[in-house]
Amino acid sequence: MTTLQITPIGAALGAIIEGVNLAEPLSEGHFAALKDALLQYQVLFFREQPLTPLQQRNFARHFGDLHIHPIYPNVPDTPEVLILDTHDQNLPDNDNWHTDVTFIETPPLGAILAAKQLPPTGGDTLWASGTAAYEALSAPLQNLLDGLTATHDFGKSFPETRFAVSEEVYAQWHASRARHPPITHPVIRTHPQTGKKALFVNDGFTTRINELSARESQALLDFLFAHIARPEFTLRWRWQENDVAFWDNRITQHYAVADYLPHRRIMHRATILGDKPY
């Protein structure tokens, strides 16, 4: 077994990993090393990993059960791998700060994203550390947030109006909406393995802080959404074809920059189910 080479690339999060072929079954040593690296660096990047959907699924399965997205299309023979194919006829919808699939009771532990087709320029992704953002808050604000909960709503990122294009598409959306009513999570989440606290509200799915009035909730959410996007908590990844990113979805947010239209960008994602936030 070769030893992994780990190169940190950001002060708050991020590392490039070399010395492993993700297309092959992981050895126990590589599995343990990647788990440890994910906990330490929060998002890991791998260059020159031309994974098939089946290989991507098998790699993701080392870390847990996989989620099948209720809206995004998936690879026909590998439904655990969804397709993000964006261009001027299918506009991007991930160009906001979000944590994936927080509209379910057990939001994902992590996600593995593979770059399949890239525009000539642009199409970068940014990640932000929820732990760094939390630790930068004043103690009084930390204490306030620790006792609050927030509503996460499927419909915020997947609004009804966007899917009223045909009866078939609308029926899929309506069924998905019925299966995913609004759900409550803590505003501050404790990582189940490290014990560190992290900000766990995101502009993609969080609609209000439950214990506050509507005006108070909106004002505080606006502050928190802007706070986590501060440059010192973030990194920006410039994709190359066959890059793979693996992030800890429990304590990070990300933003897919939509600056490449009318060119096309195709990404494949496998999403690993997690546990109930506390």
C-alpha cells in the first residue's frame, strides 16, 4: 500500500490527496487515512481520477449508505449517482451557498463529486467551513445560537414554479414535495466524530429560525448566511476534467459558480447518508 500524500490548500479547510486510485477497492489503510483526512480537512480533492459511475458509487459506499435524489436525474444503471448537467437550456440552480439535502431527517454525511465535462473557463466551486465560521463568532452569539432550531424546506431550492413545465415533471415534483415536508434541525450542529460545533443553517434550504419572530429570524439568518461566506472561511477549486472532490457535508457549505453559460458543465455526484443532527 502506498502512503497517501496530503497537501493542505486552505487555512480553514481543503487538501489535495495523492497516492490512491479511487477506481479500485480501498485498502483498510487507505480507508482509515481518508476518513481521518476528511475529519481534519473537511474537503478532499483528487486529480486524474476518471471514474465510471459504478466506480464512483463503489467508492462512496465505503463510507455509508447512499442517497437517491428525489429531483435530479441519475445515471440509468447507477441511480445512486446523480447528474448535474447545466447549460443555457438547463440553467444552474446550485449557485448559492448550501449544504446538500438538509431537507431530510438524516442529512448526508458527505458527497463525492466528479468532473465529467467542463466549460473552457469558469465553473469553479467554493467551499466554506461551518466550524471556522462558528468559532469566529463572539461567545454571547454562540451561546444564543446553541439553543435555537431552524426549519429546512425542500421547496426553497426546488420551488413549485420551476417544475410546472409539464404534467410529468410537475407530478414528480409534487410527489417529492409530499415525501419531504419541512423539517427542523439545530442551528448549531455538533460533529458526531470530532465533537466540534459548526454553523448548520444554509441559504439553500433554511427558511426560518423557529424560536424567533419572523423579522428577528430573517435578520439573524441574513447575518449568518453572509458570515459563513467570508473569504477566510472558504476556498475556491478550479476544476480539471476527472477531478474528484469529497466533502464532509455535516460541517461545510458550497457554492457552484454559474459563470460559464452558454457552455456546458457536467458533474456526477454520489451522496452518502448521515445521521440526525444534534
